[in-house]
Amino acid sequence: MTKTPHHLDGNAVGGLLIEAFGREMTAARECCGECGSVRELGALLAYTRGPGEVLRCPDCGCVLLVAVRVAGRARVSARAVAWLEMP
């Protein structure tokens, strides 16, 4: 049995990131705190089938951002992001 990936690219969570940050964020660059790779948020792997949106590093699989809606507001955790550079 072959596994099919259940991810999209980071652009899939662009709307929720706009809610959280108040601006377009898919072009923002981040550095993975686990492996040090640098890329735009839109190039991360997005998993959208859970109660929140999860963005993972394509190189090491580390969870970089988790975005959820809580009481009608967007909330983002970015524990493993070493730095974030706005476009």
C-alpha cells in the first residue's frame, strides 16, 4: 500500500496567517530552528486536516508553526522558528 501525502504548500494557510498577522505572510522568510534551512512560509508543508493548520519544514519535518482559530480569533505558535523576516 502506498502512502499519499496529505499536505499542501504553505500558501494553503495564507488566509489564516493574514488574520493572525494583519498582512500577507506567505512571502515572509523563516529559518527552521531544528535544521537551519531558510525558505518562505508559502514553501513549507501545510497540513490542514486537523483542528488547526500545521506548517512543517520540508527538509527535516519539524513543526514550525501551528495556527488555530480560538473564540473567533487567530492564534499562532511558532516555537521552532529561529527567526521570521517580513517581506
